[in-house]
Amino acid sequence: MTLSRLVCHQFRNLDASALQFDSGFNFIYGANGSGKSSLLEAIGYLGLGRSFRGHRHQSVVQHGQTDFTVYGEVGQEQSGEHHRLGLSRDIRNSETRLKLDGQPIRSLSELAQKFPVAVIDPGVFEITAGSPSSRRQFLDWSVFHVEHQYGMLWQRTQRLQAQRNKLLKSGRLDDAQMSIWDQQFAQSARSVAEARERIFKLFSAAFQVLVEQCGVTWLADTRLELFPGWDTSRDLEQILLAARAQELKVGHTLYGPSRADIRLKVGSRGVAETLSRGQQKTLVILFKLAQGIVLAQSGKRVTYLLDDINAELDSHHRQMLLTQLNDLKSQVFITTIERPPLAELAGLIQDSDPGVFHVEHGRFSQQ
């Protein structure tokens, strides 16, 4: 899906005028604080349901207002599929309203499924050195968009784990009752792990192809390993039973999908202690591109939001990224301070007429 039209109301400093976008590359330039990142943030809301710059809805509402709305039209030319997406948030009542094609919906996942959005901004480069939770979220994003039942499966697994944790915290366990919860949790956990493993294999294969295509020879020895959250050579129910005394002591579940991680190694050492900061950025870029390849294989087209990458990437890495995004035929939004040098970019992107927007004080003018 690509975003063709966007309208924002009372969202940060953005003007309420409708914006029309190119299905390929879109460049947004202007001074710092003019509204470039806010535009990407608004687009991200339609695919993520939240801001990629923070988790508080209150931070995006215009000063003095109590609600905001983001509306977008997305479509896919090949299939003729077209949808209208709407999200509004009432800050006073902590209420979110969602609409798909004019009809109210309850689940944000219904909205997100229609519009896969991937963000590449300074914060994303923490994937390699950050906590396992960031890598789990990274993998789960791909699984969610490829395996249609995964969202419901993951929610069920979380509910079961929450119930186990409630019993563990109470300290008053009925062994028979706990065994029933363990059985259900283990069954659901195995299904989550199997879904993750299927997509991880596709992702790893795509990553290796990119390493070869981009000539990143120093990544040839990089190993990606998926740790599911427990030793799968043993039955999870038996692991939980053996660990019950320890779990009672800490008051929460110690084994399961919430402990999963993508383990990154160069030889026998971790990536964070082996690769330089610049090399880790390259690795993350290839990760994001591999995500796009996996979704493309399932017939989905990812929209990429590239926020302030000039501050993080040198010209070589920017060229590599744009070339690969062009090959993926992705819709791309890129923020820059200076007007983009379209003549220089002509050799990197096949989009002969990209969208170019100048923004000043939240007002956009198409160039």
C-alpha cells in the first residue's frame, strides 16, 4: 500500500490542508522545527497507532487543543485495492477512535495491516546494541504483517502469561490450577515461536542476499540466531514446572516468548562489542531492507519513513539505502534541511518525478 493523501487536524504544528504524495519518493525539506518530522510522525500514526518519537499522545496535540485527527488514503495500483484510514484521539477522555473505509473499528491491528510503515531515524540504530525487547518488536512487526493470525495469537499468549504472573505474585498456588495455565501458556508459546521461526528464516535469507549485493564483506561472518525464550530441546511445561520455586520468588514468568531475542554475533563475539558505531548502522539498514523484502514476498509494500538520516549516515550509506529502496519499489518519505539535489539522485532512483515539499511553520508547499 502507498499513501496518496493525508489530512491532519490539530496535530502538532501541521497545517490542516490536504497533501497529495507520490507513490515512490517524497522529499520534505525545511529548517529545524518547521514540521518535517511531525509530518512523518503523522504518517506513522496510521501504520503504528502511535508516535515513533515518543509514547504519549498528549505530546502531539496542538497547544490549547484536546484532540487530534489523522486521515489518510492508501492504495495498491496492481490490485486496485484502496482504503481510507482514520485515527483520532481525545486526550481528556483518553479515548481513541479508529475508522476503516468510513466504518468504526475497534482494533488498531486492522488499521496497521492495511498500511505497513517502517521507520529509519536516529533511534532505530539502537536495535543492535539495545535491549532484547527492541529486537523482539522488530521481528514481531514482520511476523504480524505476514502471518495474519499472529496478532491474535500474540495477544492470547500475553493474556495467559499475565494470568500466570498474577498467580505467581499472589504466592498462593494450587498445583492443579497452575498446571492448567502452564499447559495453555506452553501451547500458545510454541505457536508464537513457530511463527517467529518461519519469518526469521525468510528474514535471514533476505539479509544474506543484501550483504552480498551491497558488497558488505565485513558482515560475511555475521551470524543471526533466534533464541525463542527457552531451551526448545526440553518441553516448556516441564521447564516451567522445574522453575516454579524460582518464579514464585521473583513473581513472574521466566521462560517463554517474552524472553526471545535475535542474537547477533561476529565469529564468537557479540556485534555490539565487535562492530564500530558506523558498521552497526549499516547492519540496521540491511535489517530494515530485509524486512521490506520479506513483506514484498508476501505481496505487501512497505512505506519507509527516513527522518534526519543525513545526520546519521554518510553519502555512501545513503546511496546504498536509496538504491535498495528503489529496487524494492517502496514508497519513501525523506526529511532533509536543504532542498534535495534531484540531479544527483537521478542515478539512484528511477522515480523521474518525485514529490518535493518545502515546509515552513507547519505549512507545506509542493515544489
